[in-house]
Amino acid sequence: MSLLSKHVGRGLELMADSLEHPSFPSTDLERIRASRLTALVQQQDNPVQLALRAGALNLFGPTNPYGYDALGTAASLHAITRDEIAAFHASHYGPKGTLLELTGDVTPTEARKLAEEYFGKWTASGGTVEAPTAPAAPERKILVVDKPGSPQTALLTFGVGMPRNSADYPATTVMNTMLGGLFSSRINMNLREEHGYTYGAQSFFWYYRGTGPFITYALVRTDVTAPATEQMFKELDGIHTKPLTDAELRMAKNSIIRSLPGSFESAASVNGQLDELWLYGLPLDYYTKLPAQIEGVTSAEAQAAAEKYIHPDKLLVIEVGDKSKIESGLKDLKLGPVEDWSEKGGSGGK
């Protein structure tokens, strides 16, 4: 909630009331159900979104909550009842598992007084649940999601990532910044600048409360799907055999350190950083110490992070495009089995 400082009391009163006395009107449920079902249909026309769904579900599996994005599935959206929603709220939402953030013209003493005044009577027993377990590393294979007539292929790879609160975070971030985090990263300079396969290619770690995925991404022309995939793996292999140069280290460190102040330039962005501290169990002085930790990363430490977290032979390759035009080339790469996949039908080796 964003509001004028003079209205903070009224705002917290409304917020507390919504937490203590949620009503979940049936009319709202049906409106949101219809909206999300529409969004799910629209998602089928977006190759990148389809690739993200396929990658998550195949990496984490159908019994892991991280296997699905927030939209869920058509079956789940049709089946959810108001009573289930109310029961979920009662079992998961309570003061023990909640962070109250106040960013603005308010002192800690004033904030505590406001919290006690408006949330002091909230006694719901719901709290935090255990984070899902990390998935097993997959054996490399290529999953093709057929989009007949598509002029482009969404090329994504999915692997097991790392916890956000890992001590390896500074070295891994420096390493990945040069692997695929910048415009001038190795992956982008290869696929875009050298070969002209795509407008942009990147790699990144998605951080969850549990272990999230490591993902590489490019949207490439259909006719270069196979060579683009080959070059993607060339860089994933190369981060192990070609240590970061002094120039690459300097570029990565400058990018990370100099972008940090922008993460605190508004009340909303400050709240976002507080979210991370709380969600991932990081100390309150974390961002004070992070610049020095980034600056201290050596090329050897970055390479050690690559050895620990970048495993080209343990990646699921998701290719969303025109199967009739891309399948044979992908088989010729001999990266692993090439299988058809759809969310309804799963995969079948071919």
C-alpha cells in the first residue's frame, strides 16, 4: 500500500481488517477465476512463457510447487472453491509468518506503536511452511514444444540453481554477470553480435525461498535453432575452460556495485530490498557489506563458482518452435535425447 504519510493510520486499519476478517466474496472469486483462465489461454501464444512453464515443470516435477507458475493450470483454476481459499488463508497467514514494512517519514518508535495499535489483536495461527526441496539434477535432453508456423524458437535451458543466502552468491553473481548477465556478456556477444541469431541472449539465477533454477534464454530465428543451441552450449562449456579476464572481472564488478544504489532510490525499491533480507534470512547489514564482497571476488573464485553451479551436461533444453523445421537439426547436435513435450501429454522419446 502506497499512501500519504498523514493517512498511514487509516491505511494500516484497512490492511489489518483485510488480514483479520477476509471475506473472499464469491463474485470476486469468479471474476478472478475468469481473468486467470483467460491469461492461461493467452500464455499459450507466448513461446517464452510456454518454455518457462515446460522448464519449471520438468525440472521440479508435478508434485513440487515450484513446478508451476502463479497461474497454475486450467484444471486447478476450475476446481478451486471459496472454502479451499479461506482454509488456505487460515492455515498460512498469521503474524508469526508476516513481515510488516513501513518505509517513509516514520521513526522506529512510531512504527512499533502503529504496529501494536492496528495489528496487536491479530492472533491467527497461520505461519510459514517449509520451502520445497531442491530437485535432483536432470540428465541433459531436449524437449520440443511444437508451435507450427512459428518464425522464431524460444531456446531456454533449465538447471538446478542455488539458494540466495549461499556464501557463494558474490562469486556466482560476478561469474554469471559475464556469462550472460550483461549486454556485453559472453552469451550475448556470441549469439547476437557475432552470429546475429537473436536480439538478445542471457543467463540468470531465479531465487526462491528454496532452491530456484538456473536459466539461459534466447529467442532465435527458426532457421538457426540448432546452431544457436550449439553456440549457447559453447559458452556454457567455455565458462569452465576460459577463466574471466581482468577486464571481464572489472566490467562485472562495476556493473553490480554501481547498480546497487538504484535498488534503494524509492520507497517501493527499499521495501523490495527489505523483502529479500527477510525472505532469504539475510542479515540487516547485508547490503552494507555486499559491495566489498563483490569487489573481492577473484577470477579463480568465479571459476570455482562456475564449476559448482554451471553444469552443461545437467540442463534441460526447452525448444518452443516449429517442430517440422527444427527437430532434425537438434538431433544432429547429439546433445541428448530429443523428445516431444506438451503440458497435457508429457514427453515421449523420439
